[in-house]
Amino acid sequence: MNDNYGKKTYTQNKLFSARGRFLKVLSGGEKADWKYTLAIFETDNRENFSIFITDKKIKLLSFYDIEYTNNTNSKYNSKKLISLAISEPKNDEEFERVLINTVKGVGKRTIEILKEKFGSDWAKKFKQEPMLFESSVSPKLFESLKEFFVSYDDETYSFFVNNGLERLYDVLKIEFGEEDLLKKLREINPYSLVYDYDYKFEIIDKLGICMDLDESDKRLYALIYNNVTKLMNNNSTLVDFIELYDAIKKDRKSYSETTLIEAIQKLVNESILFFDTTQNRISTAKMLIKEKYIADELLRLNKYKNNNSVTQTSSVLSPLQQEAFINGVNKKVSVISGFPGTGKSYVIKYLINYFVDNKIYKKSEIAVVAPTGRAAINLKNKLDIEAKTIHSLFRIAQEPFKNIQLASYKDLDHKVLIIDEFSMVTVDLLFLILNNLPRLEKIIFVGDADQLPCIGPGNMLEDIVKSGKIATTILTDIFRTDKKEICDHFLSIKNKKTPSLKTESIKWHEISETEFTEKIVEQYQLSVEKYGIENVAVLIPIHKSEVGIKAVNDILQQWNLLRNQLKKKNIDSISYGHGDTCRLYYVGDRVVQLENDYELDVYNGEIGTITKINANTEVTVDFGYKSITYTREEFGSYVSLGYALSVHKFQGSESMCVILPVFDAYDWMMTTKLMYTGTSRAKEELIIIGNLNFYIWKIKNNNRDIKAYTSFGAFIEKGE
């Protein structure tokens, strides 16, 4: 790399190179898990500039060779990092500067003393025989110096940094604890990390290419395993071979069908994959074990005799609600299903009160959970009970660079578990739950099997209901008598019949995609004026396109900004990124939490409004039931605009008013379950805008609700 700062190496791409040190992190960095960093870089010529970095971990005051471009957005006086590599100090002076800036307790005087006692080549001697120095410095400094020289001469670390894999290095070092990590990786072949340790294929493939191992057979094994895992996210835990082959054909390397079949056979023989001979479908052995475990645990629990039984009737419960209540008390495992408005939540409340009032279980022994923050909050608001997200109860977090989640809270004391919105729960999640409740005596699943299934492997609510092995009550009586038209509408969708489109509670507006921008703003404004911005939800099936979530969020953000500027001219804002990827947020914006944050006590799917931006360093969001203040880094990493949301993201929530656009661009996503789920989120008013003929046709002729093939379904059905 050229040492001459400012020299343009490629005029067309405006690529520059420089050597120097990162002096200071201005934002992001470790606080943002190195997803982005804005730092000050000082060149060897003592020229400074700010530089924007994505997905790279840096060490301050260490020397690097970097390549960068100018920021494409003239608003920002910064550069954009393209690549970096560790640069060795050119001379003793540079080395000493690095040592002083890196090792706490080392100053110029310390180095002078070491030179006087061991000579000017003391550093070389320390690397060769560190024990010679043990009595000459404090124990703490001695250990710090040993750690520095191990890291300083770590060729493996340099390899990972120079290839943009420094964050992966940290994870693998913890996983294997090997002094020579590259040697260990060559012994096991890095591609085995995908199927043996659940690492993500994309990052391991990058590592494999850098190690010149991407021609090995194990790359194909990892590629197959990765694609089986990805295809299982479409709910079927048993994957069709043709779908698998089509997915693998998209890879940059070309594999023949014969080669693929031979590789699959080898993986089956080694118990990495599982082949279901009855359905001619493929799964992973790990998924099969999880499905079998869940089925066995539910059937085992279900066999136990209940010491507390009830046959009483209640005037406050309908006959079907009474049946659900009796099953909940008398059975160790039961299901309460039914569409919105049938009183599922009311039965939950009645059950909890019965358990506590009759001293069958203490409140502390009952856990009520939901898969999303919004669903948990809905339970709290409806029932005035303590409800948590599954992730917060167990402190579940995603493992870095892996396709697995782990729980920090294990062996909990709860004896009763009630899971609301169970259709959204994956096999992986229920497996984790059951593994961490050793004293569990009773489990009650609550949900609507006609709503969208989970995003991930499994279709367990439907499998359990169909099996007939678990006591199930399907509630059908509607108790939302004030807005029955909305219930009639989504039930018509379920039954593939033409619904009513113009009633007191349902409005239809026929428009083309070219008219959409004007109409969505007009309709959103009217609805906000009627219900308040926190009570209006725009639900859209796709993210991209001119009528997708991102475009609508941008449109409605601008509308809201102009509306707020009528009250206050200068609206505080905060920005992230640069150029085309720049994101701007203003006070008054509607935003949604994208990930769980246990320290802040805010969870995926929770929606709020920005109320304060403090000197571009903090952002406060009001969620209605709590107010959260984020650091700049936390907000940038975990929050996005929330005017428009996907139906999946809003599942488990309700809104006074739902605006549902319907266009041909959504064709692939417009399943019966998606339309049913989206329309059933409305409590007071449902407004549909778009192509009427397309909407009616999709309702009456929809064949996109694809059957989910699972081993769990067979296990639970065959169980005794």
C-alpha cells in the first residue's frame, strides 16, 4: 500500500491510500458492537480526517494501512473506509509509541530503565525469554507486557484483520482458545464450523476463501447444511430436494445434481442430515432431535394425572370458554385457540385467578409470556397481569456469527407456563424454553392457528391441534359486538369468500400505484386526526418497491415533519450513515424497536414516538407505558422508522385503525393467512386502499398457504 497520504490510486473510483493511526472513536465503535464507527484517523504526515467504518473492529493508536474514498454526500466532511491492514512500526520510535499507548503502566521512563538493564534490543529479548524480566517490573506490568507481545506478534490476528475478519477472530478465540488458531482451523477445516458449531455460512465462506480452502468437499457440505437451515425458516422442517437444489444452484460455484446427491448421502451417513423416507424430504439431525424432544416432553407431561380437577360451570364464561377453562385446570397440556374477539385472553385471566385464589399455584410460579414485546404489552393492558416476552424471561440472545440463540437465565422455578400468540413460536424457541423449566408442571398454548405462522422452523400450533393428542378448545363465539363487521371481514378471508368492503367500520379506496403517495398521506392524516398517531398502523407485506415499507416510512416521516414544523420551526434531529445510506430521525417520529435490549428493558416490535434528541448524543422514545433513553449508538443499532410495518412485525398487536394497502406488487406475499392476520389487527376501523379486483381475486383464489412438512407433527400424532 502507498504511504503517500492523499495519492489517488484509482482515479475512476476515487480510491485513496494512507498509513497512520486511529486516534479517537467519535461514535459507534464498541458501543455499537462495531457495526459502524466514526473515527479520527491521523496519517504519518500528521494530517487528520474523520472516517466512517462499517463492520470492522479497530485498535486505537495502532498503525494501519488503509484504503478509503471520499464521502459521496457533500453534507459530510468525512471519508469512507474500504479496507485496512495492520502495518508494522517502521522503527523503534514508532514501536515505543505503540507500546506506550497500548500497555497501561508503560511510559518513556519505563522503557529507558529496560534499555539500561537489558540493552536497546530489550524487546527482542523479552519475546525470546520473558521470564528474565519478571523480577524487574511489577507482576501486573509483567503480565501486561507478555499479553502485548503475544498479540503484537500474532500472525493469526494480522491475518484476520487484513482480511476484514477481526470480529470473527475474537469469537473463534473464545470458542477454541488455541494459541495457533489458524493451525486449528486448518486441522478441522473452517467449513465444518457451519454444521458442527452452527456458524453462518457467509462469514465462514469468506474465511475459507482467505485460507484457500474453498475448493474442499467440506465447502459443499457446509453449503448444503446452510441451505437446508435457511429453507426451514419457511416453516417446513423437512425440506424438498428440488427446492434445496434450486437454492444451491444460486451459489457462485457450480455443483452437479449427482455431486449434490452424493454429498447429501454422506451427510446423512454421518448423522449431520436426516432423510425422511416416508416424505422424501431432508432435515438436519439437530432439528430432528429438537422436534422429538418437544413432542416427548409434551406427551410426557400430558400423561401425568392432575391432582386438582374441576367440573364447575361459571355464568361469566361461554360454554366454549368454560371448556377451555376446565381443560386448562384438569390437563397438564392444553390449547386455547380461536380468532380475535373470541375471548382467549379473558380465559387466561380466569385461569390465573383460579390457580391463585384456590392456592393451587402461587403467582410467582406462573409465567405468562408472548413471542413479541407488543403481544406481551397487549396482555398486560387487557388483563392487568404480569406478562413478559419469551426472550426477556430467559434472557435469550443471538450468538455472534451463529444461527443459534442461548438463554442466560436457566433452570427457572416456574411451574405453569402460558404462551400467548403461540403460532409465532419456532421449534428452536420452544426447545430452549422446555430445556430451561425443569419444574414445569403445566403448559397452556394460546393462539390462532389461522394467523401467520412463525418466521422460522415449525408450525407447532397447527400440528398440535391436528394431532388430537392434546386437549384443544377452539373458541368461535364473537364478543366484539360493537365492531362485528371487522370480524366478518377477516372470517370471510379465512373462508375465501368476498367480504364487505364498505361499512361503518370498513372503508375501501380504489387507487393505482401512481396515486398511492398522495392517497396514503391523505388517509394517514385523516386517521391520525381521528385516532391519534399512536393508534394508527399502516401494514404492508414487503419492504422494497415504491409501495413498500421503506418508501411509505419515508413518505409519512416527511408528512409528520412538516406537520410538526407548523408548531415548531426547528425540529431536533439525529443522523446516521452517509450518502445514499444516510438515515435521519426527528423528534415526533414513530419508531420501532428491532431487537431485544435487556439492559434498557425494551423488546423487538415495541413501537413509540421520539420525544427528545439531546445534543446528538441521546434519543428518548415514549412507548406509552414507559419512556426509554438510548445512547446514540443504541438507537442507531436497534431502532427504525415505525409509521409502516410488516404484518409479521405487527402480529400479536392491535390498533384502533389499520390502513392496509393492496397492490399487485405484493402478489407473492398476499396469502390468506397474511390478509387474515393484517385485517384482524383493526379494533375500530379498517381502511383498505389499492386494487379492488386484485384483493378480491386473492381472497377467493389463494393457493399460497403452503403446507408445512414437519417431523414434530408426526411425532406428536404417533405419541401415546
